[in-house]
Amino acid sequence: MKEEALRRLLARIEQLDQATLASLVRKFYSQRNVFEKVINVIRDGIVMVDWDGRILLANNVAEELLNVRNLRNMVLWKCAPEILQQIDLAQIQEKSIVGEIHLTYPAEKILRFYSVPFAAETEPQIICVFSDITQDLEQKKKELEEERTHSILLLSAGVAHEIGNPLNSISLQLELMQTFIREKNFEEISEAAMVCQKEAERLHGIIKNFLQAVQPVIPNFSDAHLLELLNFVIKFLSPELDNAGISIQLAVDGDVPIVLADADQIKQVFFNIIKNAMEAMTHKKCLSINVGSDDDFVILKFTDTGIGIPTEQLGKVFEPFCTSKKQGTGLGMFIVQRILRDHHASIAIESKTDMGTTITIKFPRKVHSPRMLNATNEK
């Protein structure tokens, strides 16, 4: 029944006879049964609550996901207190929200939660939808582990190759030193020893970066302000930036939402990206950093005025031991990509030779606010 027709009917309900009223009651009851069957067929949990969180309606899936029977008239925040532990109630009441909640009893599971406030006829209400994403996350975790294993195999092959060069150099220098010792050529002995020392340092760097790349460092997730972490890294690198004559242009578009991240690992990401940009710029030394957000992500763009990356090398940037630097190990961007994957973040690189490089990183917001869910609903 159309809303306008229903309004007209209710306006003259006192004038209806008993038979018409009985017919309308049967029709409404039938439509309610159809509505209940529809929401119970839906595979997501659906709950409608009033402003205080008291449950007015819940389908069967919601009861299964929250492990509570007969949810009606219960308070949602008491049935699932994890919601308010991770999402502020004021946000739920004011706008559409998407987030994830971690339930531990009676079985551990992760639910995606999104809510839409709307103005009902009598009082404001909230529709909450729950989706079980536990298996999806487990599958992603499995894929990451498989990819990590594959990466370790590639790294091992690369390390074997990279170690060979300095070892051969050290061996050659030691042979020369034996000859110089017999000839008592102490100046040549000193130079050969210095070469051995540099090659040993090179070996140390290769092994150190290899261990950093393969060790499974589990992120210590907590609320993180990416802008604060970025400013920390810029300040830390400021002496090098000043000495190199590089200027930083930082632009921030509005408030930057909180993300869940390991602060130390994200500092390492920013450090590697900025250092790469510094080493790539030989003229017009300016690094532009733009920080903003949309309904799902916090977005950072790093644009340098460097020499750029040749097209044939762009697809190999994240491969281990791929580098154009004389002293580089080729593991920096590999480690950056691994850290970002562990954070469910993405990285994209755009570059042209002599035109500079732009690196875009997207971090999932702790609390999403999607455009497709409009908090302002018409009555």
C-alpha cells in the first residue's frame, strides 16, 4: 500500500465499518508475515533499534550471529557491547557507519557492522546490519601466507646471488694481500683491507635486510593518526632534507580520520618512501605530500620531481633485489608492500622518466562512513 494512500485511509479510519477494518487488519497482518519471511531469508543479520538501543525487530540470522535468542525488547549494546567499544554511540546516532567488531563468546568471530539512522513516525530509529566475515578474513590470511612463502623463495634465490659478488671480491682481495705481504707492499695491503671491509659491510646490509624482509613481524595494531606519524618522519629527516636542498610541501584536506596500525611499521613505510624520493631528485628538489580521506580510506600521495622510473622497471618495483641504486639492496619497496598488505592497505605507483613519481597509499579507516548509506532519510 502506497504511503499517501495509507495516510488518507488512516485520516478517515473512524468512518470505516467493522467489516472494512477487519479486512484491513487481515491485509496488514498478511503483509507483516511476508515482510518477516523476507528479512529472515536474508543471509545478513538485521536489527532495528530505537535511540536507546532497544531492539524493535530482529531476524533469525541476527540472533544466530549475536548468539542471543528472542532479541526483541533487549538492548543491542548489552547483547553486543563490542560495538560501543569500537564505535562511538554518537556517531551511530548521527550518521551511517561501517566498522568491524570482534566477538569472542561463545566462538570467536569477526562481524562487519553497518548502521543507518532514520527518522521514523514516532521517534528516531537505527537499522543495524551484521555480516560474518570471519571466513573471508581467514582466506585472505591464508593467501598472504602463501604469498609470503613464495616471496621468501624469491628472496633466498636473490640473496644467494647477491652474496656471491662481495664474497668473490673478498676472496680476490685476500689473494692479492698474500702477494703484497710477500712483497712487503704495505700501502697495497691497506687498500685491499679497506676493500674487504667495505664488502663485509655490504654483506652485513644484505643479510640484515633479508632478515627484515622474511621475519614475520606481526603488527601491533592500535589507534593511529597518520598525519602525526608522517610529521614525525619528516622532522626526523629534516637535517638530510635541508642538506640536500629538498623542500616539502604538505597539504592536508580536512580532518584525517583514525586508522588501526602499527605506528613503528608505518613510520618505516614513510621513511622508505621519502628516502627514495630524496635519492631520486637531482633538480627541482620538491616533494609534495597530500593527505586526505574519502568514506572508506585515508589517502596519502607522495609526488617527487625526480628522474622517474623507466616503464620496463615500473612493474618490478616491488620485486626483491630490484634496484637502480649503486648502494641499494632492492628490498625497501618489497618491505613497504609487505607492511601495507599486513595493514590491509594498498599502494600504487605512477611514474615517467624525467617526469617524477607519484606514490599513492590508501589505509582503511577505522570507522567507515560510506556515501551509499545516507543518514538523512525522508519521512
